[in-house]
Amino acid sequence: MKRATTEQLRTFFASLQTEFDVYVPVKLHDGTRVLGSLSEGPLALEGGKIPQKPTSVFFPQFDKVFVVDEQSKFQMAGPVAKPIMVVGFTAQDLDCLEFIDKFFSENYRDDIYFNKRDGSVVVGVSGRCGKDGEFMKIAGGKCDIELIYDGERFVVQAYTDKGRQLSERLVAPDSEAPAGLMDALSRESDALPTDDEDTIDKASDLIRAGKVPEDFWDDIASRCIACTSCNLACPTCTCFEVYDRKQNGKMVRQRIWDSCQLDGFMREASGHNPSGRQMQRTHRRIHHKLAADVERWGHKTCMVCGRCDDVCPTEIGMKSVCKMIVERFS
Amino acid sequence: MSVITKPLRRETEHLYLPIPCKIVSVRDLTPMEKLFRIQMPDGQELGHKPGQFIQLSILGYGEAPISVASSPTRRGYFELGVRNAGTLTGALHHLSEGDEVGIRGPFGTFFDVEKLAGKDLLLISGGCGLAPMRSLIQYCQDRPEEFGKITILYGAKTPSERLFKEDLVDWARSPAFACKYAVDCVPGDGCFDEGEIGLITVLIPPLKIDVQKTIAVIVGPPVMYKFVIAELKKKGMTEEQIIVSLERYMKCGVGKCGHCAIEHLYCCLDGPVFWLNQISGLRGAI
Amino acid sequence: MRRTLTTCPYCGTGCQFYLVTNGEGKLVGVEPSSNHVVSKGQLCVKGWNAFNFANHPDRLTVPLVRKNGNLVEASWDEALDLIATRLKEVQDAHGNDSVAFFSSAKTTNEENYVMMKLARAVFKTNNVDHCARLCHSSTVAGLAATFGSGAMTNSISCVEKADCILVTGSNTTEQHPLIGTRIINAVKGGAKLIVADNRKIRLANFADMHIRWENGTDVAFLNGLMHVIIKEGLADEEFIRTRTEGFDKLKEVVEEFTPERTAEICKITPVEVEKAARMFAGAERAMIIYSMGITQHTHGVDNVKSCANLAMLTGNVGKEGTGVNPLRGQNNVQGACDLGALPNVYSGYQKVTDDGVRAKFEKAWGVQDLPGNVGLTVTTAINAAADGTLKALYVMGENPMMSDPDQHHVRDALEKLDFLVVQDIFPTPTTKLADVVLPAACFAEKDGTFTSTERRVQRVRKACDPPGQARQDWEILADLARRMGYDGLTYSSPKEIMDEITRVTPIYGGMQYDRIDQVGLQWPCPNRDHPGTPVLHVGKFARGLGLFSPAEYRPSAELPDDEYPFVLSTGRCYFHFHTGTMTRRSRLLDREERFPYVEVHPDDAKRLNIHDRFPVMVSTRRGEVKALARVSDIVIPGHLFMTFHFEEGAANVLTNNALDPVAKIPEYKVCAAQIRGV
Ligand SMILES: Cc1cc2nc3c(=O)[nH]c(=O)nc-3n(C[C@H](O)[C@H](O)[C@H](O)COP(=O)(O)OP(=O)(O)OC[C@H]3O[C@@H](n4cnc5c(N)ncnc54)[C@H](O)[C@@H]3O)c2cc1C
Ligand code: FES
């Protein structure tokens, strides 16, 4: 198994740019880390999860559904010209990706999503490169390649044929991982505390058992200013709004990320609104991931990535709310 | 329980691409509602079942779910009864014969006529709810032999706001149906001699129904369901015998955009037609 | 894909984010900046959607010139030559002051500087003002008189350091969402919160006291608090002695405002007055946050002074977690004031009436005879147009038809003008009346700086090209100056403009672009070595000693009567911004609030047979407007609230053009109205 330095990886990713549209964690102007191209800033594999949801590479904030040109001809986007390669999924992010792959393919296949997703290469990042040096859980699969940081270099683990073929092209001389390194890293990963996951599980059970009273949701809802950040940061949130716009003689049907925290999200033309109260919307945000999706998909769809907690300006993200639920209603 | 319905229609390459269809006729139903008769290209059939909806597009104005108001047994066209409620529907009301609209679908669950076979049907609709119900009524009209006794109840705010007035008369005359109509009120010095004055719920207590053999179908404005269901329960009907069709804000019609979710169910995929026992415990469903 | 760090174009909080541009050069999204001092990776719903209006097909893309009554497309040369000729003709015929310029709190600091320089150096008039007149002119006047500097005294980060926060006339969670959330967090962390506002705003849910006084009785309430504080010996005597002057006069004036009298005027209880006074004065660090509920009154300056008095009385100025903190409504209203888009000052609040200051600018700009008279304000300019003394008006990025009080009056005034130029990004009710319409670039299409409410000067960066032939505002103005024969307004970039600003503006002396590249600095920042000033008046007030400026209670100009029995107040909602030109063209924001609405209390609604979401007619002596009723206990009985975002239900048809005598701010917050179902 190879190990590579950040610089070797940078060279590797750069060499793939002719074949792939490569997205890697980069540090921007003011230090914000995003998934961008190598030209946007220095490669920043270390520092933990990317604040922005990595699934946005396949399901961006704004996308075209189709264009109708001046001659009234429909133009639907096909598969992207260059396949996408994304580096930077954490173990939790990969769980999210697995779910939205399922979500976008079951029943009806969302071709707009799969135009980007099909043929893509997904690279996970884990090991000792979390925020402030914390250990990030090793995914052990669900991606083509995983880069596991041992504190000095990234162990390159390929899980798919495509991943193996690509990683063979990574140039990293004399870098064979010493015997036992992966075992040690795996043990470290397995020993990570699971407090947050446990809290979410417990909260999920309490909600499903009907142990959370209505006034709790009222209380949480009073702190929601409907900024929509929780939804827009969540890798398993897939809701979108569709609208038409004319542009230079063309008509573009477009979709943008939507949020169930908005009053207009379910408001019908008649004015009837099944989620017309803040409390109903707050309830939905938590209940959907922890109870409704369990019913529908057989599992929770909060993978405990923590992004909604990071972006919520009033501290009512998933983890905070679940903590309150467990404290009050266990 | 995981309720996932399989798509009825073969997956097309592009999920969101509408098929251009021609409007072959437009008829006023009320000052607010018009009936559009539409043909698929190249003589195709829409291939829907009663109770399903389509996504209707007018380029530049958007897309909205509209129930098919005609039965698949009427071949060569399908009909949409549409209220002018906003941007898209307003634009539609400006179109006329020969104009094009985009269609995706049909989508959603339907009134399962196979499961209804041999049953007495109690078809209850209010206001605009008659549009989707009409697809089932027409089906029953064309294949009365498949069902038992068929009763149609319809309520509207005022006589002039009633949809499909000619159909209502026609059905009332038909031996296949027993029809009972109501209006909430009669404004000014108008009169209403086709039925009762009062909410639709007044039509239910006098009905004689064979509780074991009856299936009730309800389509109407959101406020209607609770009261009608309560009346039916008083008659001894259970949630397993009641079908409802619900309306939700829908953007995609195919279970992706998330707007229509009722807890774990998507109204566009798992509905709009539900057995009442599927949804009765769910928050915000009724 | 490209990402560009820039500053939000909506409120004055000054959040920064990255605009995402796709391969075609179109904006496709927003990503928060995780490291920004204020936004910390968070945004409100307007910020998240700030990319969505830029590509809207309604954008103005070519200059338009009125010919035979119609606006028709023209070349830039034709449009600008026409403007130069016509403005010159007007000035030749009617004097320099027959022309006025409205600058814009939506444009950059550099553009405001260029606009005021154009007005003064080229057109030799001080008739330059902008919409701060309509929001915080009373702050600028009131705080300048008491403290010597008319801006937020503290920083946004101080909110979380306060022990008691008095929020009055600010619906903070809706108008400055991320500041509002800091208040919520402060309360969760143990701070006391007093909300003095008669609407049941979200913050009221968290308040230790929610005081629902009668609109327009602010001075009485604040005087009442001070009465109790003095009487009960809760004042900070040390601070009063060492840092202030005029205390005796204050004592005398507030003497009469016993809790009983105050309660009677404000229609609250004496206990509320006493309790609030003790809560505020008892806190180690107490902070006042206010906004348009304080300023937009005929006694707006008095309101502001009373807030300043209260802060001085309790020693809550000049340290962290305290202060008098007016929240500025627009992204760059602070900057537009700082850069001298005001009729009485040059950039950095240097007075036009001061000979020395004028001489300095004459030298710096290479001109002579800069005018020394104070010019017209936005509100008085409209009045001057109406009475025929103002002949031509150049409006940059403002929509006075919808933002100014008494729309019929504004329409009459603008129609009377010989020549009206409007430079904007979208067609508005104001562009409809213009003789020339110039297409401008929006925030995403230009470089420059905005100054946030906490006086932080931050970079704005170009993320995409303007549509069609639209140009950046400063380029247009500079081009016009050249056509007027002045070459002192030729710049290669906004950076060069900022370099000039730093030379002539002491408070911006150290604001060079390289210094504010990642994190903006807070003025005063007099030189390159200065770290900026998070808290004003530390140790010493800008004017030396703080001046207690007591005010007597004066009722609002128009009070309810039998014919118009309701008090109508106007403001904004969370999803829209001002006259709605941007937010109503952003899909999600537009979907949230699509129709003009009026809030009415359930008791009133019941009595008048008004139903929720049904249309009603709201009327005042100025006119009537149709809106949908929103029956809600957000308002108290007898009060109505409307937003001014909607052209089709313009609240400013109704509002009263009564002005504060000092600041000339109109009384948007109180007028007498009637409501009926339709
Ligand atoms: C499964 C299903 C089946 C349906 N079947 C039918 C059907 O058979 N027939 C039918 O008519 N509808 C049907 N609907 C409802 C229909 O989808 C909505 O009426 C439609 O989405 C409205 O879209 P719009 O773009 O016209 O309205 P929008 O523009 O989205 O309007 C929404 C709101 O804005 C208001 N509004 C918008 N523009 C204006 C304006 N200019 N003036 C005043 N108010 C305005 C409307 O009153 C409404 O409150 C169905 C819905 C569902 C979910
Ligand atoms: S309409 Fe989009 S999910 Fe149902």
C-alpha cells in the first residue's frame, strides 16, 4: 500500500485534470476551505470535513433542468463531458452520498444528478487530519479511493477497480506503508467515541416512541429564524424548487436548493399549508431524518456530519436538538 | 412498513422533459375554471388510470400538477379542469385551441378499479375535487357492470361555482348513478333546485348504504375531509373502506423535490390517492 | 467554477460570503465564509439567495433616453452627452443649486465618494444626499450632538458580552438576522433582554420584559427610565462627573417623568417603567440596540439623544458589551454617510461650512469655489422639486417613488422636474418617470468596499460581468465628469479611488485595499499602522465630554382620530429588502411573500369583519392601498403594520411626509389610518 505526501497528491490530482473535472479541498482567500479546483487555492486535505456539503458537486445549489432555445428546441443536459473526481468525503459524507444515490435513483431516476454522478470518482479522506488534529473515522469503503492520514503521509487505499487503476498512477517512491500501520489506524478509528451517534439514535427512538411532546417543538421553533442554513448545509437534504426564467431569448427551467424551513415550501395555491407554522417546520426538519426516513428507507438519514450544528446561528442544529431531547425525555 | 410504488410509466431518458401536446378544445366551466381537452402527439394515449395526475408546463411560466379529469376509457384525448390560481394556471387560461402545452406523466397512485370491482361506490367530492373524481365517474359510466351501486355526492360553495354542470345533470339522469348535490349557499335571489342547501356533510346521514360492501372515495378541499370522514364513520365505515385523494404543493411529481412529503410518504409517488388507514396517523395529512 | 469573496448586498450586518461563478461566467450559488468575524460560516436566507437576482431577465442592459414620451434604447455616448448638456443648461438657467444628486447606500464607498465629488467639484452644489436621510439621519444628528460621532459605538461581537440588552425599534432577527441570533444566544447565555417594541417580534419570545408601548412615545419611556434611575440612585455618578456635561439639565427634564406619568403617555404600567429601569441600570454592561423604530419619527433626533442620555447616565459607553448601537439597514448606508453623500459634509464628516475643510478639498481636487452652503436633503429636494425650485435630479441606485413618504407627492415632484436621470440595475417606478435611464452593475459585478453597521470597511469583489452594456456606477459618473470637462475623476480602478479617499478622509486614513484584503477594519483608522477601532469613545468622547441632551416628549405629527382611528406603522419583513427590486426577483424570497399585506389585531379584525388573507383597503389622508389582511397578535389593538416592498400595494402611498425638524427624516412609523374589508 502506497503512502503519499500532500505534494505528491497534489501532483497526482493535477495530472488527472485532463481526464477529470477534479474537485479537491482548497483553501480560499480568507482561509475558508471548499471543494474547488486546484487553481483556486492551495490543497487543504487537512482540517476535517469541508464546511460545504460535498454532495453539492453532484447536486449543486443551482442547476439547469433544460433550456429551450430561440427555435423552441429543447436542450437537455447529457452526461458531463469530463467525468467528475471529488476528493474530500469523510466517512459520514460517504454514508450521505450512498443515501442520496439511492434517493435519486429509486422509483424514478433523476438524470440531472446522474449526469454528474455517473462515471465519477469519489475519494475519501480520513485519519489524523481532522480539525485540530482530531482523528477522522476511516470509511473502509463506499468510495473509490480513501486517503488515510497517518500524521505524516496519506495511506492510499483503493476499494474499486477504478480506484486501483488510478492509484497505480500515483507517483510516490519508497512509500510502502510499514506493516501494521493500517491495523493501528483502524484500531484508532474503531476506538473513536460514538457519543454523538448514540445521542442521535436515542433521540430517534424517543421521537418514534412518541415521547417528545408538542411544546418542545414550539420551544425549539421559537429560536429558528428560517435562515435555511441547516438544509443547505445538509448532505442528505435533497429538496429543490423549480422555476422558469427567460434569458437572452432562451427559456431556462432551473432548480435551486429549497428548504422545508420556509413557510412557502408547502403552501398550496389555495393558501392551505400543512407546514404553515414554524413549529411544524422545525418538527419536520428533525422528524424527517430521524423517524420518517427510518420508516421509508429503513434507516436514519442524519449521518451525524454536524454541519447543521455548525451553521445554525441559534444552536438548534440536529445534535443540539437531539441532546436536549435525550436530556429531557429519556 | 415501507410504501414505495413502482412507476407506471416506462422510465424515459429525461425525467423532467415535458412532451409537447396540443390543446384541442377549451371550455369554460365557471368564471374561474376551464376545461382543456388535450391530445398527445402522434395519436398516443396518455396511458393514465383514474385519479392520476400529470405535470403541466407552459414554458416561461413553470409547471404544476393537474389531475386528469377524464377517464382512460375515453380514448384519443384527455381532459384537465383547471382553476386560475396563479402564474401558471393564469397563463394556461389565456391559451386556446391549437396552442401547445408540455406534459409529463401520468404520475401517482390511482383509484384502483380492480380493487373496487364489485363494490358499492360512494363518490364524494367538493369544489375542485370533482376534476379528479370525474375520471373515476366517467370510468364507472363506461363500465357500470364492474361495480355495484354507485352514489355520487357533490358539494360546492354556490350553484355557479359548480364544475361540470352539464355532466352533473347527465349523471343525475343516468340509471347507473344515484346523485345527490349540495351548495353551501345561494347568493342573492338565485335558486338551486338540483339538491340541498348546506355543507356536503348534510348529504351523508340520509344515505342508505350497505356498510360491508361499500367503498367511499373523497376528493375535495382540505377542510372537507375531516367532517366527511366523521360522517362516514358514524355510518359504520372503517378506515380500510375509505379512499382519499390529497393535494400538496408539488414541483417534480416524481418523489425528488420533497415538497409533497407527508412524513415518510410522498404525495406524488405514494399518493395522491391513499387508503385512509395509510395516512390517518400521519402529522398534517388530513 | 470560480469563487469570489465579497460582502452581502442586503442589510448592514456585513456578512461575507463567496459568490460561485460557473464556466459560463454566470452566478450559480453562494458559499458562506467560515472565517468571517461576523458571519462565522453562517448566513440568513437573503444571503443564501443573494446570487439569484443578478441574472434576472428584467435587468437594465442598455441606456434608455426618452423620445416623444417613450424611453428608447440609446448609446452610452448619446445618453451621457444628453445628461451633460441638459444639466449644464439647467444650471446655466437656474443656478447651481437647481440640480440635485441622490447617491446610494447600495453602491460602494468608492462610488459614493465619486458621486459626492461629482456634485461638489463638477456641479458645484452640495445638493447630494442618499437614503440614510430616510433611515438613520436622526442617528447621525443625535449621536453627533451627544457623543461627537454618529455611528454604532460598539461592535457586533459586543452583543454576546452584554449583561443586559435593550432592543427598541429593531426587529433584529428579521432585519439584521445574524445580529438578532447573537442576541438570542446572549440571552441563552444569561444576559437580560428588554424588548421595547409594540410588535410581538421574535425577540419578544426571549425577553425578560416585553414592553408594548404606544408607537411614538419613545422619549417619554426613556425619560421615565432615567427618572427612576436617578431617583433610585442607580446612575453611574463617576462616569457622569468625569466623562459628561449637562447632567443638571437632564435631571430637570426627566424630573417630571414619574413612572405614573410615563405609563400614562406610553399606555403601559408604572411597574414596567420601574422594573426596566432597574434591570438596565443594574447590569454591569448594558447595551442599547435600536433601529428605525427609534429614528423614523418627527422626534427621531430626540429619540436618539434620549438613548444616548440613558447610556451615559448608566456609564454604558466606551467599553465592550455596552454602547448605543444603531443598526444600519443597508449594506452600505454607513459608508455612504462616511463618504460624504450628505449635503453638509465631505467624506469623514468634514463640514462643508468650514472654510479650512473646503480649502483642503479644493486643493485635493484641483478646483476652486467649492460651495459653502448646506445643500438639500432627499426629503427637502423632493419638496423643492414639487415647488419648482429644483429643476433636475440625478438618482443613482435609489427608488424614491417607493421609498419616500407620500408617493403621490413624490410623483408630482418628479413629474415637475425638467430633467430626471435614474441609474439603476432594474426598472423601478422611479425609472418609469426618468428622461434618461442608465444601466448599472450590481454588487456582484464590481469591485469596491462596503462599510457595515459596525463601521467595518470590507471588500466587494467582482464575480461576473454586468449584463449587456451595463457599467459600474463609478465608471458612469467618471465618464459624465469627463464630458463636463473635468478630468479629476478619472480613475483606473476602485482601488485608486480608495487611495484618494484615504488621503482626504482621516477616519479612513488606513483603509488601503491591501490592509482590508481578508478582514475589514473598523473606522476610525487614521493611518496604515492603526488597527481600527472596535469600540468608540473609550476614555474620551469624540467630542470631548459627552453632552446630555434632554428632550421633552412631543407627540407624533399625526395621531389617530375618529376618521382615521388606527396607528399605521411601516417597515420591512424578513424575506424582502426595501423596495423589493432584488428580493422579489429571487425565486425563494419572492415565493415567501408575494403580496402586500397589513397586520391587524384579531380584535380589530373581528370588529371590522376582516378575515385573514382576504383583501382589505388601508387608507390615510394621502391615499389608499389594497393589501391582504394578516390577522395576528403581532400588533396591538388599534395598530396596523405594513411593509413597503410591494409596488402594487405601496405602503408609502399612505405615509406622512412630516419631517423631523433637525434631521429631516420622515415619520414612517406613525400615521393615522383606516382599514376596511373589500
Ligand atoms: C395532485 C394534484 C392535483 C391537482 N389537480 C388540479 C386540477 O385538476 N385542477 C386545478 O385547477 N388544480 C389542481 N391542482 C392544483 C394546482 O396544481 C395549483 O392550482 C397550481 O399549482 C397553481 O399553480 P400556479 O403557478 O398557477 O400558481 P402560483 O403562481 O404558484 O400561485 C400560488 C398562489 O399565488 C396566488 N397568485 C399567484 N399569482 C396571482 C395573481 N396574479 N393574482 C392573484 N393571486 C395570485 C394564488 O392565489 C396562490 O395563492 C392539483 C394539485 C395537486 C397537487
Ligand atoms: S412533488 Fe416533488 S417530491 Fe413529490
